[in-house]
Amino acid sequence: MYVVMVYDLEADRTQKALKLGRRYLTHVQNSVLEGEISEGDLATLKDEIDDLLIPGESTIIYELSSDTLLNRTVYGDDPTEGQRFL
């Protein structure tokens, strides 16, 4: 499964979300990670995010069940180049 994770945490806490997300996904832009992930790892990631967040913070995970649903265009340098196998 391919996912995109977007997080919005207090400025002094963003590194915690980034560190967590990088265990499963590729960091592509400020507060954005994406990549292939197993259903089990996704469930673990969701649990860990839920434990991390405090009131006023949020994380959105977009799940794409099929790579045929993904149309990804990058302008400029692609931080995932050489890491994606779609």
C-alpha cells in the first residue's frame, strides 16, 4: 500500500513526528512523508502517531490501495528518486 503522511505539530515537536515517520516512509518535503508500507506497519504507525499527538496537533494519512490510483509529478529534485518502485 502507498501512503502520504502530512503532519502539523507545534514547532518544537515536529522533529518527533519526522523521526517517527522516517522509520516507515521517505521524507519528501516539510511535514510530508510518503512511501510503500505494509498494512501491519501502517497500523503500528497510526498507533504511534495517536500516542504522539497532543491537543491542537494533527496528522493526515492518505492511503492509496493501488498504485494505479497514484499520479505523482515532481517539479525540481525528487527526494524519493531511486527509492520508489511503483
